[in-house]
Amino acid sequence: MDLYRWIVFLHVLGSFGFMLAHGASASAAFRLRRERDLERIRALLDLSASSGIVLYVSLLVLLGAGIAAGFMGRYWGRGWIWASLAVLIALMLAMWVSGSSYYHRVRKAVGLEYMEGSKPHPPVDPASAEEIDALLASSPALFLALIGGGGLVVLVWLMMFKPF
Amino acid sequence: MYRWIVFLHVFSAFVYILAHGVQAAVMLKLRSEADPERSLMLFNALDGTRLQRYTLALVVVTGLIAGFMGRYWGRGWMWTALVLLVVIAVVMRRYGSGYYDLVEGAANRAIAEQKSQASLEAFAVARAAWRPVGVTEIGIGGLAAMIWLMMFKPF
């Protein structure tokens, strides 16, 4: 049995699982830009958060299998594997800085539990309609989609072509 | 050129799965949402399927082209993958979409009947239908089988 191919298979499966779990957040991010009804905003934010566990488990599988495959295929001396790891870390940081912190501000504004830094907070009174409107109008959804899509193109290219 | 077509095939498959994720999340979330009004709100998240349709078309077209360029149409795995894709699409459409109709109908009836005990019970029965779990299992199992066929080209 070719164990290396099975590890790569697991890596690819983890990647698809990650994308599937991330779909709810990505879709909710675009839908939120147009939504102004408080209850609907809350439902979208809850939906976005609902696939968190699958997202993180898939991320662990894709990372663990990717690192193991790197050792088994003796790729750690090649540039593309380090470049892909750097791109993944940069993407996660960008998503966290621009995405997560923003959506926790929205959660706070609509009266849902939220995180500030790494600290969870209970719901507070909702902000005014004007404040919520201003917050939703400054959505980073398009920016996140552009860097996410661009990052995915680069990652798939590096994995498939192993150019350097 | 062949590798670029396969690259496009893989990339569009990732985007398709990303676009499909919201439907899976809504379906599983509906099971635990006991309030009929809030469950109807979840359907708002489903309003954009254009990206999904375009990327599925791209997955199929680039897959067909790669099959010709790689001379894979004489191999069994290629036909198996195509049959699997069609079967999964039919199952998803019939049972996945059917679940949305079931829950939406029960939620609307519960609201129309001002959340009477009987209507809420019917709503709970609709939510607890086997379809979300069954469709999820078929979807994930089918995806794993297709990735395995593409990567291992076993027969």
C-alpha cells in the first residue's frame, strides 16, 4: 500500500472539508451586507458560527496530513512547500484580523455573544439602527473574498505544479 | 496545457464546494432550530446559487476535456466518477431540496396556526426527518469516493 498517496488523499479531503465548512461564513458575509433586519442578521451570524468545529477539525486534518506528506515526499527542502505554508498562514492572519474581529463587532452590535481579543463576552444591548447600518456598510466581505480566492489559486498552483 | 485544465478542474471544484457549504450548513442548522420564524430566516442565506451553477459547469467541462486530453475515456474510473457525480446530484436535488420544502411548509403552517401544539409537533417531526443526515453522508462519502477515483485512477 502506498501510504504517501493515502496521506495526500487525506490532505485533499481535509481541504474540501475546510472549504465546505467555510462556505456558510463566506455566504453569510455577502448576505449580511444587504441585511438590515436585526433578527435576520442574528440568524445569519449564528449560521456562520455553526460550522466552526468542522472548520477547525478540517484545518487540522489538512495541515497535519500536509506536513506528514511533506516529510514522506521529502519536500521540505523545496521552496513551494514553504511558500504554500507562508501563504496559508498569511491568509489565516488576514482573515482573522479583517474578518473575525469585524464579525465579532457585528455580533456585539446586534446583541449576540461576542469575543474581544480572546475573551468571550455575554450579549449586551443592541446598538442603534444607524450604528448597525454603518457597521454593515463597512463590511470587508469583498476584500476577504478577493484575498481568499487569490490565495486559493496560488495554493492549488503550488501544490499541483511544485514549481521551485 | 493538460495540467492547466486539471488545475482549473481542481480550483473550480474547491469553489463549488465552498459555494455549496451554505446549503449544507442551513440544512443541518434547520434540524436544531425549534422556532418556525427563525427557521424561515435561515432560508434567506440560500438566495444565491449562481456561483454554484457556474462552478459546477466548469468542473464538468474541464473534467470532460481533461478526460479527452489524458485519454482516460477508456478507463473505468472516469466513467464511475461521472456516474457518481450524476447520482449524487440527483439524490441531493430530490432529498436535499425536498427537506427544505418539508421544513418550510411545516414552519409556514405553524406560523399560520399561531404555533398551536399540533403544528409545532408537526414542525418538529419535519425537522427531525432523516434527510439532512442521509444527504450529508451520501455527499461526503460520494465526494471522498470521487477524489479517490481521481487521485488513484484504480481501474
